[in-house]
Amino acid sequence: MTTTPSCPYSDCASHDHVRGAVISFGTYSTRHAGRRSRWRCGVCERTFGEATGTALARLRTPKAMFVHALELVSEGLPQAAIARVVGRAPSTIARWIAKGASHARSFNSARTRPLEAGEVQMDELRVKGVAQARDSWAYSAIEVFTRLWIGLKVNRRTLRSTREFVRQVANALQDAEGTPIFTTDKMKYYEPAIRRVYRNRPVFYQQVDTVYRAKGILRSTPTLVLGNRHRLAEALEHKEPGKVNTSYIERLNLVQRSCCALLRRRTPHRARLMSSVEDALELVRVTYNFIRCHASLRTSSGKQTPAMAAGLAVRPLTLLEVLQWRPPSAWWRKKRLEKAFSAC
């Protein structure tokens, strides 16, 4: 039995609990999937199909091939190699990556919201590209306890871009309980950016000064920049044990280099646009958080994904399920804001 869906258009008034607004409106035929159901919304008087509002809408290619191509992106294959594997032109693969990454970005923004604010490590990874991507950096943030990748931005390393990245992380943590604890290296833009974004909210911020030698790390010295030291010790009492460091975000940087062909050190596939690097990393990010299990998150019931450890999912998802997800409607966002203001 086919379940009647809701209207996928975010500006439709049928989301305000209008019953009987969506009715069956026949079927339509596709080249690769056969006949599919069509519905009509009685409020906005628009028709839509099963894939409307998802990344599979107007695809005009088998969805298995589309999903397989995007899976190869997160496995570290360059765009030219993916084109040879699936038998399509490199320009077609570029359009698929942009389409899938746009959907993955919406999915990450709506679903990657930790329930508890713990220690968050932030760092930036240099992109050795050409043209517009020259001297660009990939900002990343990870929640230490759950290994959840909660922030991503590719831009120049400036005060404005650092502030935008910190604001993105703060928006992801706005519903989390507790006071966030930020840990970074001594990059000069983090302190003014965190002070500006969290000027009216409590926050802990500590910098780690790491001295390297030829055989590795010589010493690592943490310094508390924002917050009370005694309250920080109480907040870290039930968190990840060990000395203050940036090892978790450095491990995430290694994942980015191994899973994104545009970030490898010795490769002929140089990035030309910052948007292409961010698109590839968005697909890697959704795979890292929701699809791939992590050995460090092993429990008595088996391995977990970071989203499962954070309470955002009950099982590992597939990339097809992510691409079939519909973004929340404007009605849902309005009710969420009303609930937030009523709690103040």
C-alpha cells in the first residue's frame, strides 16, 4: 500500500495540518524506473512525483549509477576515474557531484545537530589548488566524544571566513545542552571570531601550542583563553579522558586527505574552484557521519557511526536514503523557531 506523502514545496500552506490536501493524480512513466505515482496538492494546486524535492528528481539516468558515482567520490577516486568507471563524461560526473553535494549540504545542516555540547576541536587544512582554489583552506570541526563532524567550510584563511565558520558551528550547537568547549591551535583568527560569535553566551576556549620535531611532537602546551578554569575542569570531568590536544581533528584531516582526491598531497588532480572542494567534502562528511561505522565507537552491540553515538540515528544509513530525504518545509522551520522563542 502506497502512503500518501505531504506536499514537498516549502512555501505551501498545506503543512499547517490541512487534512486531505494531497490526493492521487494518476501515474507517470520514466525511462529507467517504469511507472510511478503522481500526486496533486489541493492547496497550492501543484503536482509532484515520488522524487520531487530529493536529489533524484529529474535525474534522467538510473539512480543506481548516480548513487554509485557519488559513493566513489567519498572513496577517494578523482572525477576522471569515476567517469571511466560509470561510463559517463567527466562533465556529467561534475554535475552529479554538484547536485548530490547540494542535497548532502542540506541534509548535514538539518541533521548534524548534537544533543550535548562537549569538546569541539577545530582546525583548517590547506588546499593546494590552482586558479580560484589557490591558497584556500578547508575548515573543519569535530565533537570529540561522538566523533561527529559538525562543521565544514572552504574559503580563504581570513578573519571573516573564520567568523563565518565559527558561526556555522555555533548554529549546529544551539540546541545542545551544556557549555561548548572549543580547542584549536594558535591560529590568530580563532580567538576574535569566538569572542564575537559567543559574546552573549558562555563558552570555554583553549589553545594548544604544539612544538614539532623531525620525529614527531616534542611538546604540547594548552592555554585557557576564555572561561573559568575550575568550571572547565568540572565540564571535562565526564568527557573524553586524556591530555588536552588536537589529535582528533588531526585524525579527521587525515580522513579528508585519504577520502578526497582534491586534497591529496601528490596528485595531478588539482582543484580549480573552492566550490568543487567543498562539494566533494560534503559527500565525504555525510558518509563519515551517517554511513560508515567507526572502530573507535565500538560498543557491546557492535560498531557505530558518529550519528548513532550522538543519538541522531538508530542505524547506519545508506547514501540512497540520504539522497531520498526531503528538506524540512518552511512550516517546520517556523514552528521550530516559535518553540525556541517560547522557551526563552
